[in-house]
Amino acid sequence: MKIKVSDEVREALLSGKPVVALESTIISHGMPYPKNVQTALMVEDVIRKNGAVPATIAIIKGVPTVGCSKEDIEHLGKAGLTVTKTSRRDIPIVVAKELDGATTVAATMILAEKAGVKIFATGGIGGVHRGAETTMDISADLEELAKTNVNVVCAGAKSILDLKLTLEYLETKGVEVVGYQTDELPAFFTRKSGFKVNCRMDEPVEIAKAINCKDELGLGGGILIVNPIPEEYSMDPEYIEKVIKEAIADADAKGVKGKEITPFLLDKIQKVTGGESLESNIKLVLNNAKLAALIATELSKLQ
């Protein structure tokens, strides 16, 4: 299977410049058009302004692409939910059928590793869903973090999930969770969850050194760097929890399951909050992109 790497990304990788991977599910399934395209381009701009090269990843007409063009991003944004949400299991099908695929955290990690990109910025990772003790609904993102050598910067796991069980699962899989300037796991829309992270680091260079040590030891897998949403954009925890519970009840009533559950819940939350959650989502993604670029820059000096 041939992977298309853009000229900009290929040249950066060959010359040892910092590169930051970006997912594409947020474009097709995370936000409405044209907000999705505008946000994707803003995220790329933030990465460039902080010294790194962005590599938006997707499958375009069956071709795994690392470094999507503006035209690709516009296409994914306009096509929206008709684009196949693509995780690890879906990649061969989407490629074989020559479809468009919006890569999840797991699929983005896989393609990033194949291209040689070690830092990836996203909004929030998937995790253990509420009620997973009976449904066994656990995101493939967690398994990917355990085995794929790409390090992920996010605002924690999405707050629609069971955060306690998500942390337990990551510990079982040997995935280090580093809090950037925080001792606590952020909960996507809010800065606090009540759950402690295993390790706190306050400077991008510290995180880069940890990643470099992991690579030199040949440990494999990724480090999860959790970066709280900026204070001014953090939503009220009690309010957002109430909205989440209502959205989950609605999803249960409508029988929404599997990979459709996360976009359904995020869309429901966005509508109930009058767009406030969407704006918070955008701000936290931009914040994560900046940190990822700074870490990638420091890592490029070490490797």
C-alpha cells in the first residue's frame, strides 16, 4: 500500500524539521461546514507559526495521505458525514474501495508512524465509554497508544466517556499520561476531572526528552500528553455533565451505537449549548496544536 506524503512534509522529515500530525475526523464528523474547514486551516497555521510543519492525515479516494492539501481539506469538509469515519479496522476497506476516509486518532497514528511523524495533535482521544462494563465499548485509540510509536497531545479524553476507567485502561496498557502544567486529567470541555495523572511536566523540552528516552530504549507505543483547555474557554463542569447525560440518554433511546456515538453526542451537546461547546472545542484544538509544535521542535533538536 503506497502512502502519499506531501512535498512539504517529506522535505521536513528528510531534513529533520519538526512535523505535527493532525487527524481528519474532526473535519468531516466533528464540526459543520464551513467551520470545520476554517478550523482545520487555523490549526495548520498555528503549527506553522510555532515552528513546525502540519501534516493533516486522511484517505483521499483510496490513497492514504500524510499532508493534505487545502483542496483535500475543503473536499472533506464539504462532504461531511458522507466521508467514512476510518479507524484501524476500516483502513484496508476504505483503501480497497478507493473511498474517502476521515482518520480517527487510531488511524491517524498508524499513518503518521508509517510516514515517520512522531507528534500528533488532536482535540480529545477516545476511551472507555460510560457503561462499558456491560457494553465493552472501548475506543481503539487506547490500544493504538499502547503499540504505535506516535505521541499524542490532547485535552484529555472526551468528557462523554468514563474518565476513571479510561485512565485505568491506559495504565494497564503501559501508556504514560503526562499532564502539561497540570496534576489532573483535563476533561475536554473543562480543565479538571478529579482524577490525577501519573506525571506532570511544565516545559515542552521536558516532554521531548521523555519521548526521546522512550525511543532510545525501544519501548514503543506513545506518550499521552494532556493539555487543559485555556481557563477562559473552560465550561462549567456541572452544566456540561448535565448536558452530556441528557445526550447519552437521547442516544440510548435512538439506538445510536459504535463509531456513530461520539459524533452524535458532540453534535447534540453543541446544539444544546447553543454553540458554546463548539467554540470551546475549537479553542482547545488550537491550544493543543501550539503545544504539539513546541514539543516537536524540541524533539527535532534531540534526534
